[in-house]
Amino acid sequence: MRPGPSMAKSKKLSAESWEDALAQHLAGGTGASAKLGIISLGAVRDAIGPDDWPRMEAKVTTAVETVIGKLLDPSDTVIRTGDETYMVLVRSADFETASAKIAEGCDALAKLFFGKQMDVALGFEAEVTEVLAPGSTKKPRTHKVVGDGSRKPGSRKHVSSAGRGKKSRKADKKPKPDIDQAFDVFSFLPVWDARHEVLSTYCVGIWEGKNPSSQHELHTQFRMDDTDARMVAYDTAALKAGVMALEKLEKRGRSALIIAPLSHTTLQSVSGRAAYAEAARLIPKRLRKFMGIRLLDIPIDKSPHVLEDQLATLKGFFGNIVLILEGWDVTRKALAATNGVTSVTLSLPEKPRLRATALGQLGEFVQHVNMSKRAANVHGVSTKNELKTAVKEGTFYVTGPAVGPVTQKLKPAFECPHDSLPLKSAKAKSARRRPQKVPASKVG
């Protein structure tokens, strides 16, 4: 994610300005506290089956909008953000009430479609996250709500999985995605552009719920199953999904920067690089500057010269090549200096002690990467304080649950107009170059 020419001239933004912009974006422009619920229809689609889903899809979506809508106030919003995902933005109630409303809606939907079929108890579920007002020092709360048809109206049962028995908690856990079906569920993870205060960049991949680390978990699963060919197929399919999203945006006069995954498994093999390069050649030339790749699972002891050679056949197709690193030390510094890498991202570990260490090294990381003429980014911020720290230290791009929800389609709520992008589209540039008509009164 290399900064564009305009980025070098950008002024340093105050914490209040970017924080207010992000809060207003998520809270619908009000700047007020809000509750964000993401309702997934994935399990419903699986329960109905692929043969009946096309016939039932319209009924399901109408039911979601009607049932959930009846529980909300006029100031609240229900938006379909993907083929199987709805976003519910509640501004009219406190967090507990909002969670209870969404849980009641999910339960009513489960009763409507499945009656007493408890084998599809997880047919309707949602993640509810608190979006706080600018300046708040509170930690955002998150609850998982499940609709299984057994909840009574007004009850707060199933608002959270905390305190439930082992059997119930096990039922809440989603099975790992079927690798054979994985290529049909690509989603987009929004990236906060801290220098321009916009959500203009998206990572494409498989994101379970709102957990960005699922990309790495999927790669781990591929490696354990010793399916190198499947990994190559996944990487190339994700790249094609990103290009398709750009083409759809272009038809609506919109643009974004898309970053596709490239695993070390694909990169290190001759056949893998050849397959990925072949997919990259299909990217229309007008869209290549909007496409980037992020290098995942690169071993820290990998030679920078070897990495440079492996990237040589690919870098001509992409405007950005992002290296993802977990941790920051002398070895990783050398890897970050690899020729061909335009941007370096520090991925925050899950373990609290390692995470605290990485956050403590953030300032040194940003300074070192910026001095090498590369963009420094942070991946996986999960709290408001982590987001504030990342922006304060001068990072360019930030991803994670604290930034925004995963979406399967780049809907208007998440799009950026041409003028908000660090890189302008050819259409926008040609419009600016078009000569303006001079009034007759000023001629001569």
C-alpha cells in the first residue's frame, strides 16, 4: 500500500479528527453512540439447501427486513451488505436493549422459517458491537446473539454466550469452512486510511465473522492437509474475486484499492508463481494500479534476495506489494527492506503479552519503515485504544475489528468516491484534464 503523490503532502491529522470521522461513518453521520449488529444468513442458506435457496432467498430477505424492522425505531437502520449478511445500526437504545432487540428478531426469524427444528438452532445469529461516540474512554462491548426459536419476547436469553453450559457453548462454535466450498465465500475487510480519513481500501479473502486472523487459520489448515495445489487455487480465486469487485464498482462510477492474498506456498513454487502470474495477466491494465497483493506466512529467515527474485515476475501487475510481519526484530527488519516490497504491515499477535510487546514497538517500526520509503501499516487492531495508538504513531493503513465490519459486497455505505482515493481512476483523471469552456465575455 504505497502512498500516492498526494499523500506525501498530507497534513498530520489530530486524534480527534480521524476518530470523529470514523465514528460518524459507522454511526451514520450522527457522531452519536451506536450499536452495530451483523446478522448472518449463511447457516440459513445451508439449511434450506442450494436447490431451494434461489426460490426462498427473496422471502428470507423480506422477512429479515420486516421482522427486524418492526423491532427498531425510525432512527435505526437495516442494510443488506452482502448475499448473506445484514447490518443493523441501532441508535435509539442502550447496548443491552439493542442486543435484546436483535436477539428477539433472530429468534422470531428462526421460528418463522424452522419452527421447532432445533437441528438448525443456529439458523439466525448476529454479532452486536458497540460503536462509541468520539472522545469516549470506554471499551466497546461485543455480544453474540443466537436465534433458536425458544426465546420469549422481552427476554434477554441468548444475548451472550457467557455463563452458559459447555454443551451450549460448543453449539455456538461454527465448524471450520469446508475447503471445497471456500472459494464461494470471499469477503472484504475494510482498511482505514488514516492519512485521508476514508475507508478506501479493502483486503479480499475468507473472513469468518469479524476475525481477520481467519485468513491465517485457513492457510494453516491448507498446510496441515498438505494441499499446496488447493492453496494456489485459493490465492488465484481471491485475486479474481478482487478484480470482479473493482469492475462492479467501476460500472457505478466508484473505485477502491483492493489487496489480494498471496501465500508463501504459492510464491515459493515455480508452478504456483506461474499460475498466479497467469491470473494477474487477466487484470485489465486500467485496473492494475488499484490492485495489490499481501504476502502471507513468509518465514522470517527467508533470504531477502530470494524473496526479491520470486516477486520479480509479479510486481509489474500490481501497484502495491504488502509484506505482513508478526513481530519486529533485526531479522524482520532485513526482510522488510526487500526490493519490490512497497509496504510493510505489522500484524498484532493474539496472545496478550506478545500483543503488548508489538504495540510497544510500533513507533520504532513506523519510523524504520517510513525511512525506507515504504508505507507502515497495522493489522488486527481490536479496540479503540489500539486504533488510536496506531494512528498516533503515524501508520498509513489500519485493519481490524475496531475499524469496521466485514462485507461481502462493497455497498454504498462502504464505498469511496473517486476524489477520496489516494489513487485516482483514469476516468476521474481524464475529467480533470478536460478543458473548461471559457465564457464569451472573457474571450479577447
